[in-house]
Amino acid sequence: MLQRVAIIYLAYNSRPYLEEVTASVEKLNYPKEKIDFIIVDNDSPDKSAEMVREFVLPKSGKSLPKVTFFPNPVNEGFAAGNNIGIEHALLDGSDYIFLLNNDAKFHPDALKEAVERAESDASIGSVQSLMLLWQDEGIVNSTGGMVHFLGFGFVRHNGRRVEEITVLDGEEIAYASGAAVLYRASVLREVGLLDPELFLYHEDLELGWRIRLHGFRNVLSKTSIVYHKYEFKRSIQKFYWMERNRVLVHFSHLKWPTLFLILPFLVVIEAFLLLFAIKGGWIKEKLFVYASLLSPKWWAYVWEKRKTSRRLRRVPDKEIVRLFTGKIAHQETRNLLVQAIGNPFFIVVWWILKKMIVW
């Protein structure tokens, strides 16, 4: 029996994409009566909400599945915005939740293939769709999320041609990107939703970590294809969220012995990051990260998160770090210093440290 799926679409500044995204939902090879299309508008400045009312809602229950619309009066960020839709779907009895980015659209078989992959094994907590570029379907955007042992999160194979990569259908990944992921509803009820305190960046990484902590797996479905109009935007503000959140997530979930083991290298990477911040013009944001992390508010947050982590934990750190990497591989931010010195050094360091983590 086909399961009931809620598609959550966070429509922030989505006017350029909404028509094609909606058309892709109409073409899904999945029974419309088994789909709930939930749209959340995060107070879009481009008046996306008006387009949803005029263009999408009249199709509800006709060419589209049933559409539920939540116009959010404020922009609460990626996590809180998606959580509005997720909470509604869970209360409404959905079996699966699919998060779709505002600039992503489905291949007709994407939902069916993702659900079939999840149904193949009860230990699967999330299914990452194979993400290809909307503007060039021969280029990969993501085959799953990777976690560096010092906290950086990035996607695999971004920018590679499809024929150049080798991935297995159903292979385990560290976490699934929130741009195109199917979550098992029963697992979300156990581990919780996206963390709104993170606001932007690392929310999907942190949720994927909790899923693995609780003994479930994040996997890739290479037959579930989503097209993502991804373009790297070098926003200065994003560095604040990325840097703050990578530290918060690491200190929230790693056991103390693991943190003490990697602490010297966290200090080393900070020296490199300060140089990059000065050179890149985001030193003010980096200093704001330090000020934020020294706030009692955030240490209280970490303390509470660690209590949640202990409650959820069913696997040891050696299992969690099994999928971590020592290589930083974000193609749009290639740096000769990282490639020539940083990566070789940290790859060797992580090879040694990972063998020492036996708890």
C-alpha cells in the first residue's frame, strides 16, 4: 500500500520558480490522494504569497493534490518555517515528509522512488534525492551531505558531471540536504524536528546527526531525482551562521572525550579561519561568532542539547564519526592553501584520530 506523503515547500522569494515547481508536483507519478502539498511563505519580500493564492490554491484537489497554505507573517528562518509545515503534516497523520527547496523541482518519479527506498528498510530515517542542477541536468549538485571532523558541512560531488561519479543506490550518507529529502514521520516524532535556534545552515546536518544517534540511517536514492537551481552566493552574513552553528552542533552531540581529542585541531583551524576572514572581508562576522559563543545563552543551549543527545543516543561516537571526513571539498570555495596544505594535513590527522575513538 502506498504511503501518505506531505511535501513541504518553503516559499521564500519563490516567484521565479513557483510555476515550474507546481508543474513538477502536478506531474508526479504518485496518487494525488496520497499527497498533501503544504506551502509555507516566510514573509517573502517578492510577494510570493500573492502568487500562491492566485496561481496555486485554485488548483488544489484538481490538477494538484490538496494544497494547504500557511502565510507566515515573519521570516523565521529555514528551520522554523519548515517546521510549521512538518508539524501540520505530523498532526494530520502523514507517513513521510518531503522537504523541497524553494528553487527545486521534481522529476516525475522522484517521490515514488524515495518512498520505495524508505520502505525497503525500517532502519532508514531519511532519503536524500539525487540533486542535479536545474539549469544543466548533466551536472550534480549533491549526492548527500558530508561532515568534516572539525564541524564543516558540505555536499558531495557538487559540480561533477553525472557520468563521472560512482554512487550506490541506497548507500549511507552522513546527512541529507534539506533541499530535497524524505523523512520518515515516525522517526521525526522520536528525534524531533529541525532546530529553529540554528536559523540558517547546519539545521539539516544537525537533524541528520540526531537520526543517526537514535540508530537510524540517512541514505541516498540515486533514482529519486530533483533539479535544484543552485548558485553559490558569497554572502558575508552566511559566514556568521555557518561558523557559529558548526561549533554549536559539534559541542551539542560529540562525547566529551571526542571533543577533547579534536580540541587542539579546532584551535589550529581557528587560526586559518581568522586569516581567511581577514582576507575575505568577514572578520567582523567572525568576531561576532566568538562574542556569541561566549554568551551564557548559548552555553545553556548546548547544555540542554547535550541532555537531549544523551536521551536519544543508541550508538557510540565511533559509529557517528565513521562517516566523517578529513577533507574539505566545497568546490566553489577552492583555496590553494587548503588544497595543498590543509587537506593533506587534516586527512592524515583524522585517519589517526578516528582509530583512537573507540567509545
